[in-house]
Amino acid sequence: MSRLIRPDAVLVQAVIAGALSFAHLHDLAAAAGQSGWKAWAYPVSVDLLLVAAWRRLRAARDRSSWTWFAIALTASLGANVATAGLLDLHHVPAWLRILVAGWPALAFLGGTLLVHAPAPAPVVSEPEPEADEEPAAPEIEVHRSDTPEPAAPVQAAELTPAPVKPPAGAPGVPPALLDHARSIVDAHRNSTGEQITADALTARLGLPAPTCQAIAAQLQLA
């Protein structure tokens, strides 16, 4: 499905301006003695030079692009002003006939220079010089005159005794219950500074005697 072309105010304005400028250039060339197809070739030549200069300006803004763009724009505007009644088209001055006759060669020269001239190389910024590296500080040897004190002997870490296996026939103790009993033992030791007894742990847990005995045996409680 083809897309519909929507009307645009700028597009309509461009078509109107192009058509009027094209007609004015044709009328001026015809008045200067260029009849037939030659009169129609002049507006095409002016518009092509204008487009080539504009494309060159968009690619690289060099001085020659502005020069040829100004020449083509002057030719187009000059034809519009000349045909507005300020110039008698029936008695065209000689200098204008010379300009119209010499325009094809001028337009060909401008188009050739714009299309085939090499684009200017992009400006590459030079890297900034790096700051001089600071000189390394001289190494200083330090000699100690005093005798260092002997290091204190490191006390051997107390070895934690391996947990005692419960006697045969004792009921098994779940790990969670054993951790709970161990927290009670630690809290009692931190608060009183003494080890809790097996009877006190049994009273705190409130569990059957065989289970408490198995817990006390694993925690090595008297």
C-alpha cells in the first residue's frame, strides 16, 4: 500500500518559489537574445549550481562553497528583480547580454570545482602534553641503635575438646535442641561466671531425664 503524500506548507512554498524563479530566469534569458531551448536551459543551470553549492556547504563549510552559493543566489534573485518592472525587457543593456552569454561557462566551472574538489581534511586536535612526572623520592636507609625487646611468647590456643559421644542406649538429641541447651549454658556462664550443672540444665529445659542426661553428656556437664 503506497503512502499518501501529505500537503506541507513548506513544500508548497518551495514549489511556488521554484516555479516563479524558473520562469523569471527564462524570461530574462529570452530577453537577452537566448531563444528556444536555450532560454529554458538557463534556469536549469542556475538551479543546479545552487543545489551543488548547498550540498557542498552541508558536507564541508569551505570558502569556495559560500562563493558559488552566493553567485547562484545572486543570479536567481537578480532575475526575479529584473523581471519585476525595473528593467525594460525590450531594450536589454549590453552588459546584461554579456552576463547571460557568459553564464554557461561560469556555471560549468563552478559545478566542476564543487563536485570534484577534494573535501577539506578534518581538523584533528593535538593531544595536550602530559605533565612531567614527579621525580621519585630518594630511598633513605634507617639504622636502629636500640635493641628491640624480645617478643612475648605466644600462648598456645586452648584446644576445644572434642564432643563426647552419648553412651549407647541414650536417646538421640536433635541438633536444634542441642543448640538451645548450649545457649542456656553460655548464658549461665556469662551471667554467673560458673558452669551450669546438669541438674540446673534439666530444670531449665523441663525435658525427660534421659534426654537431659544425653544433652548433659554431650555438653560435658557434671
